[in-house]
Amino acid sequence: MPVASNPASTSSPSASNSFPHMLIHNAHFWLKKDLSSADRAMFEAEVTLLSKISYLERGFAGRPAPTEERPVTDHSFDYATSLHFKTMADHEFYQKECKDHARFVAKCKAYFERVIVYDVAPME
């Protein structure tokens, strides 16, 4: 399945590009407990596609890492993405116009009971 390219990346600067630096969009998903294995497989396939969107600097999708349990770690989520956008304009395109993101939301919104997003602006 093709992934969207972002015309905003090559267009002239706009008000949305007033923050020109990279933005890292981290989303953590808690799936509903009663999902079938087929529904879980579909969610996993769709969330993986998000990490392959062509205009990302980098994209990752995965499950909690099997790291040691510690008071500061949270392994309670089922899946997470870390999408690295080159600019705020790319992130805004993703949120408002990206067909891949819209497809993911339309297909998968019913599968999760909770999502938390952490957007990070790297320090330079």
C-alpha cells in the first residue's frame, strides 16, 4: 500500500512553518481487551504502515520493549509509534491531510480504548 508524500515539505514557508525544527510525535496505544487476534493483526499492520510514510525523517512502530521492570518504566501499553517529522508543517500535514493517517484513524479507532501522545521538540 503506497504511503503519502507531503507537498508541504517542498512548498514555500508558511505560518505553520514558524517552528522549522524537527518534531517527534510519539503515540502510545492501549487496545481493547476483547479484540480478536484478527483485529489485533489488522491494528498491527496499520500502525506499522504509519512508520513508513515517505516524508518522515524516521518512523518506528512497536510494542513495549522487554526491559527490566522498574518504578519509572511503563510497559502497560500495547503499541507505540515514534514518527519524526522534519518540520511542524509536515506534522500539521500528517494531522490534517495525510491519507495514511486518516485511513489508520478510520480503520483502527474502534480498536483502542486509550491513546496518549507526547510531541517532542528536540533541543539543539
